[in-house]
Amino acid sequence: MKKTIGFLGSLVALTALTACGEGSASGEDVNIGYFPNLDHAAGIVGKEKGYFEDEMGDRPVEFQNFPNGNDFIDALDGGSIDIGYVGPGPAINYYLSGGEIVVIGAAANGATLLVSQEDTDIHNIEDLDGHAFGTPGNGCTHNVQLEIMMKEEGLESSRIGGTVDHQSHVAPASSVGMFEQGELDAYAAPEPWGTLLEQEHNANVISEWDEVFLGEELASVVLVTTPEYLEENPEEVDNVLRAHKKSVEFTQENTDETLATVNNLIYDLTQNELPEEVLVKAWDRLEVTTETHADALQDWATASYELNFLEEEPDLDGFVDTSRLDSILDEE
């Protein structure tokens, strides 16, 4: 019988095991990266349903899964993956630091939930004053979303001398244990971890996914590659995009099978699965889509600058190029 993830030890296993790749890279393979997360459903469905292999024909396809955006970016930078799914924050930060990366499509929007401890008096953003909040990473997508909302309420993070204690690099799995131990008052959670805290630990929802900064428009997952790979392998990129289109359409039309596919992958990696009720509710807090809102990505980057995560005002000109996906979406 499959076990249900409900305690810290099981959740940590998910984070630890996803650091391992599933195949060795070679120059002849198309190497695709992804995370075993709910909002990476398009990539997971494409992998599990064989859409990528179908589109590539005789060209071998290898997959690597990652626990966080930094590891993904390191792999892309080092050439061990060619293309893949990642959050916009790591991709933007890499681009602004001079990294070679281009967004060729989106995979999901939303999927950020702001939650607080059941026994605290934190029920909205202004209640965070004097409390501690956690985020998956310093300057990550969710961190910026929460802190810009705090700024609108006249609050600042301790990171810049404010009255709200910021605990960064709190991995989603670790947040569960910290909630259990009362070590964390609030958390900017990627899904399905926010819903897990709500359902399994009675966390208060401070802000729903569509109420957070850029909630409905900001991509939680983008499909990226390098300009060099795009230029040298246009046919392979188009084939990946066609598989991506199939995957997105499948997830939009087959919720139950999509959730089962994602959960089965998690189980294969960890011998644990997420509770069905958590997956179902978390699914309603994101949107799987191919639509890329480039203006929302720029707005997020500008907010990151306003919060002193970036030293120079960001310009994302050239960061997004969805022309190839747009052409494929127009195909009969």
C-alpha cells in the first residue's frame, strides 16, 4: 500500500531524492529538466505519456528532475540539460546576471499561497508586523510576491531593517516541520505545500493564489533553453514545444488522470504520495497554460529591484521569445 505524505521525514525525502537525475546526458540526446511539483504537470505529463519521445522520433530524450531552481540553472549553464521547466525567479536572476537563457513558453500561472500558523493572530498581511515569515529562497518568486505586498502595507523585512523577521531558504518540506514545532509564523508557499499546510496543519490562508501580487498572471513555471541551443537545434526545440502543447492540452482536459500521473511520479521517486484532497484543492490554485505574460515577468523583476534584491533596475528585453510556440499553437 502506498504511504501518504504527512510528516516531515517523508516530505524531506521528496526534496532529497529529486536531486538525482534520471539519465546521463550526451551530446546526441535532448536533455529535459523539470521539478516533481504539481505546477510542473505539463512537463510530467509529457514525460510520462511519452509525448516528448513521440515528437523526437529517433532522437533520444533524457530527463533530469531538480529540487530547486538554482540546481536547474547550474545544469543549464553547465550543459547537462538543454531545455526545461523552471520558476521565473531563478531564470530572471540568471538572465540579469548575464546568463544565456531565453523563455520560449509558459507552463503554469499562480501556485503561490500565503499561510500562517493556526494559533497565531495573523490573518492578513498587516498582521505580520513583529512576526517571522519564511520563503523557499532569498529573492525567490514567492519571496518577492510576499514582500511587495508587505511594502504596500508599510511593512519591511528584517533583511532591510524592518520589523518582520525573514527566514530564507526554508524548503517547502522543511516548512511543514517548522509549522509543527511552532518555529515559523507564516510562509510564502508554492503549491501544493500551502494547501498541505492548510489541510493537514490547519494553517490560516492569509492570501489566496489569485490575490497575491501578480497572482493570476505571473508564471510559476516557464519553459526555457539557451539562445545557443535554440539557434543550433531549432527542429528539436519545435518538437519539444509540440510535445509541450500536447501536455498542456491533456492536463486541461483530464484533471483526474493528470493528478494521478503527478502523484505516481512522486511515489516512484519517494515511495510516498500526497493526499488526494490536497492535490485536488491545490490544483484549483493554479492554471496550466501556454500563455506567457511577459509584462508580468517584467513587473516581478521591477518589484525585486524595489525590494533591493537587485542592484540595478532590470530590463528583460530579449528574455522572452515565444514566437516559435505561437507558430506551433497556430498549427492545425
